[in-house]
Amino acid sequence: MAVAAVTEISTASQESFKDAINKGFDQANNTLSDIEAAWVKEMKVVVKGGRVQEYRVNMKLTCVVQ
């Protein structure tokens, strides 16, 4: 039987949601091992002057515990 740990992270990008997700996953992959899945829990934008300034995501990452 496998046991999994779930870690929630938040990340942001000035480019896009996809870029924010990739940056967050890449950073998490440096410190977490055996990431099996990622779930984007929430997406939001920061708007200033009627324009999107930043894309933000909250993600949950699932890692198998050895």
C-alpha cells in the first residue's frame, strides 16, 4: 500500500497561468521527490489600471512517501 503526502504551493507569473504553473512545479521539483500529480486548486489575476499585471495559482502536489 502506498502512502502519499500532499503539499500546497502558491506561485505567480507576469506572463500567463501556464507560466505560473510551470514555475511553481519546477521549483517544487527541486525540493520534493516523487511528485505523482498536481491539481490546480485556484487561479486568479491581479488587475491594475484595467490590465492584468500578474497571474497567480494555488496548486496541490501529491508525492509518494517512501
